[in-house]
Amino acid sequence: MIPVVAAAAAPAVAASSRALLTCILVLIGLLLAGAAGWFTNGWRHGAEIAELQRAHTEFRATLSEQALANVQADAAAIRAAATEFATIQSTLAPRMSALTKELRNAKPLPPDCRPDPVRVRNLDAAIDAANQSIPR
């Protein structure tokens, strides 16, 4: 009786092992397909990241070039203002020293403390010179 059960069980075991083998092969195939998809997706995202990094680098380079142009323009404006200041100072300094000398050498104030016409003219000239030196 045992040989009959073994003979009847043999086709059932062969069928179940084939089904198990088929399931394992399908599972391995699915795992390989998933791994291939994962790898391909990673490769695609890597390319996207590289493109974003390139775009970011170009954007930063553009900003750097704009900042450099602004700094150069500001430096030129500062240089022009310094030249203008030196010109004004070189023309104003002799006039101011002459006015200072005249004020020192002027007659002392009279007892009623009213400036004489010469002193008023000198003060007016000093005020005019100071007003002309103010850039507009």
C-alpha cells in the first residue's frame, strides 16, 4: 500500500515543485524588473539633478557678473566724485586762506559791535564760497 501512495503522490509532488519553481522564477523576474526600474529611475533623477546644478551654477555666474559690474560702476562714480572734490578743494583752499587772512587783518570791532562794510563783504564772500563748494 505504501508504494501505491508514493506512486500517486509523485505526480502531485512534481506538480507542486513545478508550481513552486514557477513562483520563485516569477518572483526573481519581478525583483530583477524592479531593480532595473529602480536603477533607471535613479539614473534619470541623477540627470535631472545634474541639469539643475548646471542651471544653478549659470545663475550664480550671472549674478556674480552683475555684482562685479555694479562694483565697477560704483568705483567709477567714487573716482569721479573724488576728482571733483579735489578740483573744488584746490580752487577753494586759496580763496579760503585769503579770506581768513583778511579777517585776521581786519580792524577790530567797534565798541558798539557792528561789523564794518569790509568785514560784511568778507563774510558774504566766505558764505558764497561755501555755498559754491556744495555739490548739487
